[in-house]
Amino acid sequence: MIQLVDFQKCDLRVAEVIAAEPVTGADKLLQLTVDLGDEQRTTVAGIALSYSPEELVGKQVVVLANLEPVTLRGVRSEGMVLAAGDEKTVSLLTPDRPVPKGAKIL
């Protein structure tokens, strides 16, 4: 269990995917460029077995925006795109209707 104050440290925001491409040498990873309204970031997501790059462009997704950046397969990932699933299928977390880019998850 965590305290509410700990959860409130998470900066969860809606972003729009503006570009997507496979990560070289990785079957499961896609490199996404997301627009958070006030800035664009690169993220790496393990969703390539469930989503093609073409179907992601224009899609709104939920991003953990204040995660410390990491480098995965030579690509700097500056956030985490949230998804649910298991080892066979993945489903991105998305708002059920369009919201402004950068909208905070309440």
C-alpha cells in the first residue's frame, strides 16, 4: 500500500502520438513522439506486438510524464505510455473522449 501523497507525485497526462517507428533490433519496442501540449517528448513502449506505428499516430494516450528518463536500445525514453494487458495482448490507456493535449489525469 502507498499513501495518497505518494500517488499524487505521479504526473499523469494525456498526450497525442505524433510519430511512431520500430526500435532497431527490438521486436516488441516502438519509439513514439508524443505531444504533451507544451512540449514534445520521445518515449519507448513495449507495444509493437499489439500496435503498428501507423495506427498510433493521432491517438491520445496516457503518459507518466515525470518518470526519470532512461535509455532503451539506444533511444532516450522521457516518460512512460501506460497500457494494460498480459504477455499476449496489450491495450493502451486512452481517454474515452478527446481532451486537450497535456490534460492532467485527475
